[in-house]
Amino acid sequence: MAERTDRHENAAARYFAAWNAAGPEAVAKAVAAAWAPDGGYTDPLADVRGHEQIAAVIAAAHEQFPGFVIRPLGTVDGHHDTARFGWELVNEADGSAPVAGFDVITLDAEGRIRQVLGFLDQVPADA
């Protein structure tokens, strides 16, 4: 069981690294490390596939929320090729977290993300 737990935690860590990467080149590199080439990302605001489109979603979030980082909430829970985890978008200047959600990921045989299904639990009224 520990091997599967490490696999899920490692995939989630790469996911967070991609969301927190700074600059287009770093985001592209982190997305390629986290997602399978044909991987997807779906949440209420986006439904994209492939590294380039996923990187574009991350870049758009960085533009909308400058100075914010995404951090895990709680632990990663997983079995087989599926994991779930909570997260929050935190303002590094004041520690506020106006956005929070919950994601479910599926992994390929190499432990890279095949698909993210994201849910937004908390969003600002003006978003």
C-alpha cells in the first residue's frame, strides 16, 4: 500500500509544482513532468487537453491571481490509478485564501496525470 500512496503523493506534488511554476518556460517544463502528453484538465472554467493547453490555463490563473500560490489542503488519498486532494489558492502577501477546491486525478502507468477533474468549493463573488 505504501508504494501506491507514494505514487499518488508524488503525482500531486508534481501537479502543485506545475501550478506554482513561475514563467512560461518553467510552467511548460513542470506541466510536461506532471501530465501525460495527451493529459487533460477539466474544471467548471476549463476543459483542455495536452501540455500546451494545460499550460495556458495555468498562465491565465497566474494573470488573474498574481502573487498567489496553490497549496494542498489535507492529505492525498488514492487507490489504483486514482487520487483525490483538496487545495487552496493563497495570497502570499497576506495569507488569505479566496479560492479553494478539490481535484480528482487519474494516472498513467508512469505515474503522470491522464486527467484532472477539478471542483471549486470556494470562489470570490467577483470571479
